[in-house]
Amino acid sequence: MPQTLEKIETTPEERFLTAFHAADGTTLNGSNSRLHTLRKEAIERFEALGFPQRKAEAYKYTNIQQVLKRNYTLQLAPRETSVTADDIAPFLVPDLDAHVLVLVNGRFNEALSSIGELPDGAIVTGFADAARTHPDLVDAHFGQYADHENDAFIALNTAFTQDGAFVYVPKSTVLDKPVHIVSVVSAEDDLMLQPRYLFIAEENAQATIIQTGRAITDTHTFTNAVVESYAGRNAHLDHYEIQDEGPKSAIHLSTQGYQHEQSVVRTNAFTFSGEIVRNNLCMLPDGAHCESHLYGLVLGRGDMHVDNHTVVDHAAPDCYSSELYKHLVDDDATAVFNGRVLVRQDSQRINAYQSNDSLLLSEDADIYSKPELEIYADDVECSHGATTGTLDKEAIFYLQSRGLSYAEARALLLVAFARDVLDHVKVEPLEALLDTYVTARFGPQA
Amino acid sequence: MSTTQTEYLQDVADADYEHGWTTDIEADTADPGLTEDTVRMISAKKEEPEWLLEWRLKAFRYFKKIMEDSSQYPEWAHLKYVQPNLQEISYYSAPKRKARYDSLDEVDDELLETFERLGIPLQEQKQLAGVAVDAVMDSVSVATTFKEELKEAGVIFCSISEAARDYPELVRKYMGSVIPYTDNYFASLNSCVFSDGSFVYVPKGVRCPMELSTYFRINEQNTGQFERTLIIAEDDAYVSYLEGCTAPQRDESQLHAAVVELVAHDNAEIKYSTIQNWYPGSKEGEGGIYNFVTKRGLCKGDDSKISWTQLETGSSITWKYPSVILKGDRSVGEFYSVAFTKGHQQADTGTKMTHIGDDTKSTIISKGISGGRSNNSYRGLVRVNKNAKNARNFSQCDSMLLGDRCGAHTFPYIEIDNPTAQVEHEATTSKVGDDQLFYCHQRGLNEEEAIKMIVNGFCKEILAKLPMEFAVEARELLAIELEGSVG
């Protein structure tokens, strides 16, 4: 009877727990013993926490349950893939000389990757491979920064961690070329992916990491990704995340960055498509004189729902942080921004700035913005600003008075609005690509 | 930071409450506890009409459910305190000698002295043109002046229990229309046990001839005070209402859960100003008033305007969000606030602006100053509904920190569903600048004078919004608060 069926229908949590217990010790075992211990801890925490409910303040504007309830398959064992180099080619950045690492359905694919030559001691490889070949490095950092104790998504990812990407730059080493991690989804069924990323830049090291995600097939996917990044003393780490997996992909990305003194970390998040995209980005400058820069650009259209939650947790004095997130929201799309700046007690002489600007381009677009300041030290300069509105009529009029058509004037202003974020992209070929994309989207022909 | 400044700010943070003493008046106090009988007793004591008792009971039946369900208690605010035990509170207290007074002469001398020590110009009011006072000592309205003059203008200004008897059709129509008894935990509680409060009705086209003012005092030990204020401005009417408070020193925490409802019809304007200086608790953070207030105004008619101005310096815990629902086209909502916390005080205060009508405007200016070990949070919501065309909002929240053990926080929520909205929010947090202090020193001002001047300048914008009499008092209050025991 249908009623009984409804009653025995399992929750998403139960499905994961069942899958874990079935696969534990076999496919989820692996050779790394620390990973094995963490997995057990994490699944227990996940069971206790459960996915955030609609009433949870942090998920107030994002109904993540809606996409979680789909019956995704969990590919716990690697599968043969038909993805070829030709499939990957369009996803590469033109003119970009990079160490390219390809993930197919969250798994490192060595044949498709072209990592090339690396400086002495540097490592760019799949996460599973790193756990096997460099257990000391993985053990020292894995699970140290992302909080699997209190975050259900991180706990779940930790429990199911199998593969992903691993980048290690040893002391006083500079990676001249960026690392480009291309994630490709190719599936016949609705698929759940849980890739794990670990990026380590030791003292005085420098690295640039670009992550792009694209789907080749047209199934629903849910990607629950976790990125842990570590910047040693005086290290420089630039991170670019370009989310464009298509309208059927749901993404929950948790990024936790740890910074030692004098380190400089820049993160850039670009979201161009997705059914529901939720990014939790947390930076922890834990030593004096750190710099943290957070940039984000969301181009919303269709039914997209993009939710960026950022936290800059100033645990040490004399640091600087700046944040700029911009939204261009069209059609039925929704953009959510929650930026939190926390200055802990005795973290004196902090300068923290945050700005969130949104343009609503249609009747049905929605914006929810919540910039937060939480300050427990007095010798600080912290500020945030948030604006929401539509294009300035006077600016359009001015441009029209100079001979531009309405469409041209509008396009010029929209592209200029987005360029404020693009200007912070330090990798030229990438900036050019993104600029082309934005111009094509909003330019006069669009 | 120089030692002198540190010492000075320490003194400020340690300063004792100036208005801490109790008036010894016999009072008629109900046994602690909240049951249906309590609600019936309060209603009976107030000689309330049947419909009002029914209303209270309906609220009580609802509240009973949420009282027993701990998940209903509002825990989202950035506050740390022990939840008050509602069964330990006495819900009714009235001066015993007489339930009502016809003139000032009948009022207890001791009571009048209380007001004088607080600096309430009750007696002088008669000579001082422009201010009518409805003094509330605990729960019963003690004296009302200027009634005659207001009557001539057609303005009704009386206690809410009087209004329920004399103008039942008005009270029935508007009470709970802006804040229903299901609104939130404390509004529900208030709806069952509200003791007294003010009622103002300004008829069509009338500009209220004077500033209306009520001073609230919590006096009897262990009695929470649950006022309920209702202000209605008909078409083209104008009224300015002043509320000011001080309370004597107590060891036990006292719960205060008031409800204030404002209704502005077409082209009407209501200006509501508050100075709140209740007992903030001892130096160790013991005692003090829990101030959990629900205040909301409804701009019901087109071109209406509601303006909240507040100076919050007292209470150990403040949980207060005076809000405006901008329903009428071209309606305007304003919120100006200065919140000063020191010692172990905690404040979570702000506003909610809900834009519903077309071409609505709202302005939010909030200044928070925290010292000692206090925590001061701004929490505000600007919501533009789907059909609210051309809504405009400007919000500014500035925080000043006067020590390294206090906290200043900003939690603005911005929800925009209409593309024609133009919403701006900005917030800053900093301490008194060393360069500012240096400049003042250079001009011959000492630390204390300099800090007073800088803080005063920081708040000036808001204090200037208060009516004349209040502005002076407010500046004084802020100066006294800062002064502490500095010799």
C-alpha cells in the first residue's frame, strides 16, 4: 500500500549510513590507516549531526534537502570511463601553460592528465595516489583544517573520501605554472560525488591552483567537495574555482584555508551555472601579518540558486582581509551571500573590509545578503558594505547621451560591474577567458 | 592606548548605577506563577470587559503550548543568559492605597518624591508647556495631566485599561492587529498578562498639540512589567510620543516584556522616542533588567510615516527590534538608535523594515558603543517584497569599542525580491582613534573630556532626532554614563 511505502522510505542520511556500513572495510578501506580511523569518526559525527534542516539558520535561504533527496548512485568502486582527450580539450584554458590534472567523476585519471615537469619535491597528483605514496604528508594535513566534528557535509565527505587532487609545494619553492584541475562528470545515472582536495604550500612557497568543473552528460549530480588548503609562513597561494557544471548539477563545496604568519592567500570563486550551488569558504589567518583576499562573482540565470557563505576568522593580530562578492542575477535565479568577519579577543590591529554588490536584472530574481561583523578586539578597523539594486538610470542616460544605444549602454555597465572581480584574476589567459565569457553573456549581442 | 585612557574607560565600565534605590510603598502584589487563574485575576483587578478577558485567555491557551515547548524560546540572538523562570514571576503589582487617582493631590507624597528624584518634571509639567505625562509606577497609571487640553483637540491619551473600558471599539479593532498574540514568545506572554500601558488615539486631521510622554518605572521586587502601548494616528494626524525609563537597583533579574503597536493611516505621522536607562546589573554582572520588547509600527495608509528613535543605556539584557511595516504607498519608516553597553550588559537590538507598498522608503542609522565586558549587537532586516516597486533603503551601522574585552557585532539581513529596489547597507567598527585623541589633547582637553566629546559627536546625529526635552536629557545621560567615578 502506498501509505506503508511512504513510511518505510529512507532519509538521505540513512542511505549514506547504509552505504558506508556496506562498503566499510572493503572498497572504503584503502591503505592509509589514519584515513581509516578518521572515516569511522566522521561517519559517527555525520550520524549524530544529520543534514541541516530547513530551519537551520545557516541554510535559511537554501533548501539543500530538496536536491539531497534524489536517489543518487554512489560509485564507490572505480569504473571504466569513455571520456577521451577530445572531450577534455574544450575545458582547457586557451594559451594557458599549466600542470593539468584531470578528474573523471571525482577520480584522478592519469592518462588524460598532463602534469609535466615539476620543481624538485613538488607533488601534483590524485588524492588516493598521494595517500598511498606520501602518507606522511597526507597524515600531517588531512582532516586537520576542515571541521568534520560539526559540519555534516564535511563529515560525510571525510567518511567517503576516496580520491580527488593533491598539490604539495615544498619549502622555498615556486610553482611557475599554475596547476589546473579539470573535473569532468560523465554518468548514466544521477550521481553523488565526494572529491577531496588537499593543497599544501610550505614556508616561502608559491602556487596557483585553478579548478574548473564541467559535465559532459546530462544527469543530475550532487558534488559534496571539501578543499583543505595550508599556507606556511610567508607562503603565497592563489586559488581559482570556476563552477560551471550545467543546470543539473548541485554543488556543496566546503573550503577551509589555514594560514601561517605572513602568508598571502587569494581565493576567487566564479559561479556560472548549477541547480543549487552552496560554497562554504572559511579562512583562518592564524599568524600575524597574514593577508586574505576573497573574491566572488555569481552570474545567475534560469532557476539557479547560488549561496556563498564566507568566514574570515581572525585568530591572530596584525592581519588584513578584504572581500568582494558581486552578483548579477537574472530570470528566476536566487543569490545568497553571507559574509562573516570574526575578530577574536586580543586579535588587535586587524583591518577587515567586505563588500557585496548585487544587481537584479529581472522581476523574479531574488537577493539575500547578510554581511556580518563579530568583533571582540578594540583596536581594529572593520567595515562592510552591501548594495542591491538595478542599473543606475543616470549612468545609462549618460552613455546614451554619448551616442550609445540602450542595449550597448546596459551591456557596457554590466560587463564593467563584473570586471571589478575579474580584475583580480592574476592568471592572464584565465582572465581573458572569463572576460570573453562575461562579454558574451552580457555584451550587446547577447 | 595610554594608561590614563585605559583607567578612565575602566572607571566608565565600573561605574555604579545612579538611579538605584527602592521606594517604600505598600503594594498589592499577586503570588508568583502563571496559570489561567493569574490571567483571570489580572483581568478582574483591572475591571476589564468580557471580550478583553476572552482575548487574554485565547492568547494564554496559545502561549501555554509554546511555553512548554523549549524549541519555541527565541535563542537565536547573540545573548548569553539564564532563561527566566516564568513561574517565579509575579504578574500583578499595584500601589495599595488606591487603585486610581483623580488628581495629583491624591497621589502618595512618597511616590511623587520618587519621580522628582528621577528628575521627572511631573509637577513642573503643568507650567512647562508642551508635555503631558502619564506616569506609570509599576502597573497602574498614577496620574495623568493635560487631559483636558488633549480632550479639546480630540486626542485620547489614557491608560490601556481605561481605554478598554471607555473606547472598547477602538481597542478591539487595533489591539493585536500589528503584533498578534502569536507573533513571538514574549509578545505572546505579554498578550496574556499585560498589566497596563498607554493608549493614544489621534483623530483625523489633528496635530497633537503637545509631546506625549510616559515614564515607566519597575518598582516592586520580583514583578515583571508587561506594558502594552497602542498608538493610532488617523488620516493626516501627527503625534510625537516619548517613553523614558529608569529603575531601582535589584539583585534578582527582572523580566520586562512590553509590546508597542503603532498604526498610521493615510498621510499620518507617528514619532516614537525612547530613553531606556534601567538597572544594568552589578559590576559582577548580577541582576539587572531583562528587556525583551516587541515594538512594531504599521504604515497602513499611503504617505504615512513612522519614526523610531531610541537611546538604550540600561538593562542587563536587551532584545528589542522596533520595526516598521511599510504597507501604504510612499510610506516612510525610520529607525535611529544609540545603544551604549558597559559592565556585563548585553544588547541585541536593531530593526525590521518590510517594504510592501510602492515607492516606500526606509532609513536605518544605528550607533553602538561598547565598553567593559559588554556585548553590543545590531541585528536588522530589510525586506523588499515582490510587488514593492521602487523601494529605497539606506542603512548605516557604526560601532565603537571602548575596551579590549567587549564585543561589537553587526548582523544585517537583506532580502530583496524586486529589481527596482535600491538598498544600501554599510557598517564600520573601530575604536576611538588615537589621532582624534591626540588632536583633542593638543587643544587642551584631557582624556575624559576628549572621549566624551568624541562619543557625543559619534551619536550626535541620532540624539538630534529626539524631541528637545529629551535631547538634553539624553546628552546628559550619555555623559553621566561615560563619566563614571572619574574625579
